[in-house]
Amino acid sequence: MQNSVLVKLTAIILAILLTSSILFACGDKEGGTPSQGNTDTQAAAETTEETTAPATSVPAGTDFGGTTINVLNSIYFSTDGYYFDVSEETGDIVNDAIYERNMKVQNDVNVNFNVLTKNEDAGPIIEKCVTSGSNEFDFVFGVQFQVVPLVVRGMFMNLEGAPYIDIEKDWWNGEYTRECSIGENKRYFMSGDITIGLIRHQSCCYVNKQMFENLLGDPQSIYTTVLDGKWTLDQFSEYASKCYSDLNGDTKFDEGDQYGCGVITANLTDHFTYDAGVRCTERDENDTPILVMNNERTVSYAEKIKKIYYENEGIRVFPADYTSLHEKIPNKFKADSLAFMVGWFYISDYLRDMEGDYAVIPFPKYDESQESYLALIHDVATLVCVPATCDKLDTIAAVLELLAYEGYNTVAPAYYEVALKTKYIRDNQDAAMQIMDIIHDSSTSDFAYIYNYALNSIGLIMREVLGSKKGDFVSSYAKKEVKTQALLDELIEVYTSLD
């Protein structure tokens, strides 16, 4: 997935602006005045011309004779089945875009999808099918942390060299795909615009504009801060420290008070860490992952984030559970008692009834010397893989390519349009769109994070460091290093021996 997706969407939005002000209505009960942006007709036309979609490598007229394609659609959240499993049009723009995409692919190459959606770990299902020699499923949409451990047991087909697929195309996320693998000749997992489950689980940070204006200044300034490369952990900490208020008057720091930000020591910690440029692994000259985490920068980061979590009165550390992430923190943000909310794009689903306005920006950088903002793809993101028992690889490769291609052209723009219509670019579409580009194009991951549960949980070590409240990375790492290295060596050996 590349910047061109959102550039193309900019053209769509600009064209809509020429005919309707509804897109940028404030969305509150009273209505509101749409913000003014660059609605230059010529600029819109030029942008549209520049972003003519490239052609897919699947030849027109390809016909697979009505072949049935059996798909295992494994999801983490019960509400995520629609990432692929859409049986009818409902009037929802994303649902209908996915439905139309699926129908188009089926019609274009004459196949029929038979989809089984399971809200459970796909691992045992896949392993049972492959070990029994069954070709019950032709490809799988799976949850990252559930399916990647199966690769070393030979459960998946190597897609490197498969016809039609080129991970360098805009509709595939090539960097993520490479991070899932060892060596240039192994490709067991892929993702990109074939599913909105990738971008929905990327990092982003929400800013309550009313609170920002009341406590910190002009809310437009946060866009300038981000675009100038000055949105750092120190800046975040400074802003948060100015937001605390004892709302309930009990002289205690509790959940009834106003804070700068709410955090937990579990998955949000992953995003602060990797988005600050901390790396657990890098690649050697053979494209083999090596451990690199134990260094001065990581130690410094651990000390900094520990102070933010536990020594900043504007930060509330909530219990590390589902209720905190999906109820308590979003509800406080909507109620104007949290100035910032860190999370993922999908958290915007909980803000649709928020009357106030908010901005969307990246997670903060470590400091201004960090080259770019980053947006970690969380470990429940969706990827696609093909069981080793698949007996029609050419057909499946063509279908996957077309699903990603059509997703790039229709589903991804539909998803962003929904997001944009509800909140993202109400006040200053140029700056907001630019920042959306930055987040979208800054996706990152780490081999040790992807394969965390096969590597002694080294990819989640900062959860342990912050959970202990000590911030002592050195001691925590020392306890894990020897075993982790042995497991990594074993993983590399087994992985490189696979077909």
C-alpha cells in the first residue's frame, strides 16, 4: 500500500467538495459550517490524471471455469468478519465496496467464493486440515499472531514465484510481507489492500480539539507540530502534564479525574515502543534477522517511557484489559476528560457519536532526530496465507492478486472516505490529509514482534518492563537473551529448510 492510494482519495474528496458541503459538516446535533479547503477544480483534475490506476497482471478474459474457492476467514474481534465475508449490500459504503469487490473478482475470472468465518484461533483448524491431507481451504485470512507460528511446521505454501503476484505493486504492503519472512525466496504471508484489517490495526493518536484549545492552545498547531517533525515523546509528555484536573474533588488521582492521556501496560506499549524507532531485530547481509535491541537507545527509551507512565500526573495508567481499551478510555475521551487517546484506526468506531471534534495524528517519535514517524501494525492484523495442501495455486494466485488490486481501487478509498466523512478532516483537510498520508505510509513491524510467541516473548518485552513499574530494560533483557537467541537460531534453521 503506497501513498498513491491516499493521493487518489484526495482527488475523490476534492471532487466531492465541488458538489457538496455535507462531507465536511461538523456532525454535531446543531449542524455546523463546513470548513474551507483547497477546492481548486484544476488541481483536482490534475491529481486525478496523475493517479490513473496501474493495470493488474491478471490478463483480461482469464477464466477458471466456475471453480469454487474455499476461504477460511479467521477473525480476532467478532465484528471483523466483514473484512471479507460480505453476503449482501447493506448501504454501508465499506460493506458494499467489499461486496462489489468480491463479486467483481468472481465474475472477472469465473470463480465462486465459499467463505467460512471463524471467530477463533485459525491455527488448530489449519493444522488439522494440512496434517490430514485435506484441501478444505484454498486460502486463509488469518490473525497475525495466530497463524505465523504454523509456518515452521510446514503448514503453508511458499508464494514466492507464484504467478501474477508482485509484492512491489501498490496494492501489496511489500515491507510488511518481507518482515514476515526470512530470505528473499520465502513468502508465506502477504497483506496490503486485500484487507482493511491491516490499516485498521495501525497506530494512530487522537486529539480532543476542545480540550487542546482550552488547555494547550490553538488545536491547529498540533498539525504544524507533527508536520515540522516535532511531535516527540517529550512534547507528548509536556502536553499531558498540563491537562490533569481533580474533577471529582476527592484529592486522589483516580479514573474520575481529567488527564492528558490514558494508557495501559499491554498492547499500547508495543506501539509507543516500535513507533519510537526501537528495534528488536535487524537483517544481516543474508536477510536473516539478528537481535539488536540491547543498546543505549533502548535503555534510554525505557527510562523515558517509564517516566511518562508513572511520573507524569497527566497520564492515567488503566488496567490492562479489554474494557479499558474499548470502553473506559474512549468514553473519557468522548466526555472531554482525556486530551489525547492513543490506539488504532479501528478505535474511531467508538467515536462516531462524539459531539466534539478531534484530530488524528501519529504516535510520537522518540525525538526530533528520528527520521520519520512510524505506525506499528498490531499483531491482530489480518494477513493472507495458502495452506500447503492447495492444489490450484495458479487460480489462487490470480484471485489474491485481483482481490488486492480491486481493494486498492475501491475498498481502501471507501474506508478512508468513511473515516474522513465522520471526523478526520473537518477543519483543515490539507494538513489532515497530509498527516493521514504519513500514518498510512509509515507502517512498520519487526520480525521478533511478528514471531514473538516463538521467541520467548522478546517482541513484547516492554510490556514486562512497564508492567513491573521499574523501567529496568537491562535486567529484563538479560533474563531473556540466551533463551531468545537459541530460539531464534532454531527458528531460522527450520525456516530456511522449508520448501
